[in-house]
Amino acid sequence: MPNPIRHVADRSRFEASVDGHACHADYRLAAGVMELTHTEVAPAVEGRGVGGDLIEAALDHARAQGLKVRPLCSYARHCMDEHPETAALRA
């Protein structure tokens, strides 16, 4: 994961700052399921893998916490569809 990602649990999000641009992936927790609700990457840093890094961090966290994942965000869903190894995480 080349972009440094931090988990901000009290805001239910994973964040990155890339060249001064804030990017994030939001989630909510319910009954052992992490619902990925929104991913936002600043237009100035699109195409640099930031969104994928945010989702990867969220999936790593879910795996470590024993959570299932429901990708409500279209980007998160796309990432999981593109990586069949994440299928076991799906709620």
C-alpha cells in the first residue's frame, strides 16, 4: 500500500492525505458487518491508486477484526469484484 492510510475509528473512516488532498473511505458497522458506504478521492490525485489503497486498508481491518463486508459503495464493490480473494469477506 504505497499511500499511507490511517483508520479514524471515531469518524468511521479510513483517510489519506496525498499531496495535501484529503481522500477517504467511509463505513458503518452493524451486527458484525462493515458496510462500505462511500469512497472519495480528490480529482487532483485520481488515478494514483489512492481509492484502492483506502479499500484495501478497510478490507484488511475487517479481516483482522473478524468482520464481514457489505460493499454499498460502487467503487468498493468494483474493487471486491476485481479481487476474488476477497469473496470470503462478503456479507
